[in-house]
Amino acid sequence: MTITIDRPTTHEPKPARTAPAFQTVQPHLEVTAPFGERYDEILTPEALQFLARLHDRFAGTRHELLAERLQTRVDAANGRDPKFLPETEWIRDDASWRVAGAGPGLEDRRVEITGPTDRKMAINALNSGAKVWLADHEDATSPTWANVIEGQLSLFDFLRGDLEYTSPEGKEYRITATETPTIVFRPRGWHLVEKHLRFHDRAGRAMHASGSLVDFGLYFFHNARKLIEQGRGPYFYLPKLESHREAKLWNDIFVFAQDELGIPQGTVRATVLIETIQAAFQMDEILYELRDHCAGLNAGRWDYIFSIVKTFRSRGRRWVMPDRKSITMTVPFMRAYTELLVQTCHKRGAHAIGGMSAFIPNRRDPEVTERALAAVSADKRREATDGFDGTWVAHPDLIPTARAEFDAVLGERPNQVDRLRDDVEVTAAQLLDIPSGGGEVTEAGVYDNISITIRYIESWLRGTGAAAIDNLMEDAATAEISRSQVWQWLHDNTVTAEGTRIDQTSIVRIMAKAVADLPRFEGDRFDDAISVFRSVALEPEFPTFLTVGAYARFF
């Protein structure tokens, strides 16, 4: 800041006071990490200027909304429950409005495959036969600098017909499908930063860039026109929203980005993951704020469970959940959540997309595969008969099973948005009826949560964000459930079914066994993972996301 002051002589009249002159700078993005091969094709001067404009316009609002999240957490800890907002009742009561609905290529979403965007996984997803590929830069991606930029290169190359990969063993991967899935790209959540890019604002202050704006901005800048030319469009999954105001921020970004690149308004389509307990009470409002760009909602079941534990973790025994494996989609509070989601979506012309079953096949173990297929079949049958228009799977071998269940209900129809579910009536009490889940906390459940969290974090630190562990697909969301339950059980002094009180003594004993059983190997990151686990599950303070501190320490 520079201030200029004139000092008059005693014989001259005193000049009029002028306002201080503040020095400003042109907002810009600074790359603070090395450029790898072809990174300059993504981090072009024009793309960085576009990111700078996004940050200049929206970074301040992002910070305000993150501050609101903090206040909401404080309110919940002090006994204030989430509720249907009285000030937006008019939105819920107005039956006339509808969302934009499916864009080209999104009419039929009966099976969507999720996964990270590295070249091998991208090719497998694009060859999978799914209707949609959720190209994930969030929970299934470890946000290393290489993963962030090379994932963008995978998408960039595919849309230009250049995506291929040769493994270190010499195996070649190519796009062979005659019809590839429609891409729906998931950027990182509002709470995450990209520390390898620094935004310098007009006052000259430097800060880490927003992971959300970086992921969205690079994908949109490079690919929006290509997607439109190919008969589809720039489509997005929006994660971790906690309020309709956060949805409005995304809508404002879509409007701005389309104007900046000269793309017709309404071309963007967004599907919002309802994966926080706060968002479950604002589904109508979220759809309303995004109505010109909205295709639907998704039941993000794993983060939803994590959100409940996180929100009510210090509120006493009523809010303590049983072993993770006992929290199924058929317990009453989860049924209330999914049924309300389907009804809300269809009332507004939006698709309702089901969540991901964690079971995965094992091609080397037919018995494991048989159990996985049976579990997935039952899960998808429930979703299809409840009215969902599509669902997620995490493995190509699960697509035929999921498709069969939706084919049985949909037939030749692309969706069942016309099924309004007028029979559904869900109250706030039903959404918050955690005791209805029943179940027990067991020593085996404590062991499993410790083991899963440490093994997942170890994988994440090595750059792999989706990991097969004990025949389940684990990502950041499932690891968050596991560590947050350990924190809650420990701080509540929960007693297990075996009569063991979960305290520092028993946790040390169970953790020692879990650590002794770890599959150690040369170059592993288990020591770092154990350190992260201790900080996010065993300390008095509860970090809101385990990935935030680990990213700051290790990436």
C-alpha cells in the first residue's frame, strides 16, 4: 500500500484532503511446481488467465461459505439440529418450477462407472460399456500434482482421439468401444486447495488456489467446445455441498464461464451429490439454485454417513453408530434419505442417481466374486424399484449385474422421472433417527476401521485414491467413515458387544494388532499413514477432513 501526502509550506493554503492511493496488481495464477511432460498443454497462459478470472470473481464468496460451514458445525455441536429452512419454504411449496434436466448424452444414465482419470483407468472406464463415466478428481483421486495435471491430459487427449497407454510391462491400452460413456467430471470440493498454484489477488495477497476452481476451470476451458462439437457437453458432478448457497455459487460460476468462452447459457449440466446431512434438508433449494443447469441429484451414501458421524460426533450416545458394515441402505434413516431424494428429483424433472455399493469382484477368487455380485444385485434392485434412474459401480465387471436390475424396471425407457413417488412422506425426525439403525460396536469393527483407514491413507500417500481393500473399494469417503467412527467411539467411551470399553488402553491394544498385521513392503508409506491416522482419529480435536492435513504435510 502506498499513501501520498503533500506537506504545505506555511505560506500556501492547505490543499483539500485526498483519498489514499492503494497500489493494486493484476490478479494472476503462479505455478509453483515443476512442469512435467506436456504440462504446458494444460497450463497455457490463456488457461491460467481464465483460472485467475474465476478466482478474482469467486474466491471471496468461497471463503465466506467455508466460514458458514464452520458456524454450522458449531451450532450442531451446541445442539442445533439441521432442519427444513422456513425462509425457503416458498421454494418447496411452489410446484411450478422444473430444472433443465438431461443434456445430450445424459438421457439414459442407468449405469455409471466411477474412477480416477489416470490413463489406464480412463481407458478401462471408456471401454466399460457404462452409460456414463464419472471422471473423478475428488474422492477417488489422490491429489498429487501429477494426478491433477495428467488427469486433465487424459481427458484432453480422449476428446481429440489421442488417448492411449502402454504399461511398464509393455501392455497396450486403447479405446476399442464403438460407443463410449458420456463424461461427467467431478472437481474437488470447496474445502480443498491446490497448493501448487498460487492466486495473487488485486491487493497483492497470495493464497493457495481453490481445488474446485482449478479442476473445473482447466476442464471447462480446454474441453467445453470439443464436448459440444461431439454432441454432448460440459457436465459436472458437484461434491460435498452443504447448502443451497454453495449451489448458487456453482451456478454463478457456470454463468460466468459460459459468458467468458462464448458458450450459450444453459449448456452446462450439473448433478449434485447429496452427501451431507445439511444438504439432505435443502434438496429442493439446491435444485432451484441450479435449475438452469441441473440434471439431477446423486445419493452419495458413504460421505452422507461420514457427515452424520462428523456432525453429531460429540452429542452423546444417541448419535453413536454401530460397526460400519452394519450401516446399510435399508436402515430407516438411510431409507428416508434416499426416498426423499427420489421424490424431490422427480417432482422437479431431475434424475435421481443411486450410490456405489462398495463390494467388488475378485477375478482370482470365484467365491468372493459370487458374494459381491449377489450383494450388488440386491442393492441395485432396491434402487431401481425405489425409482432411481441410474446407479454407480466402481468396477467394469459389475456393469452387467447393475444393468440387468435397471433393465428389468426401465425396459426400453431411458429413465423413470415420470414416477413421482407421491406416496413418500419424510420428516426431519426420520432423517435424524439414527438409533433406528440398531446394530452393535464390536472389537472386530474397531480393528477393521483402524486397519482400513491406515491402509487407505498409505495408498493415498503413494498417489492411488481408489484402493481395493478386503474385497471392498475404498476411497476417501469410506476412510472418513472409518476414522470418524473410531474418534466418536473413543470420545464417547463406547462399550463393545464383548464388554470392552473403548478408551486409550483398548485402542492402543487393538491398533497394535492392526499395525502388526499390515502388509509391509519396500518403499511403503505406512509409517506416515499411521501418523496421519493418529492425528485424525485419536487426538482431542476432530479435523473436518483427513485429507486436508495430510495434503498440507505430504504433497
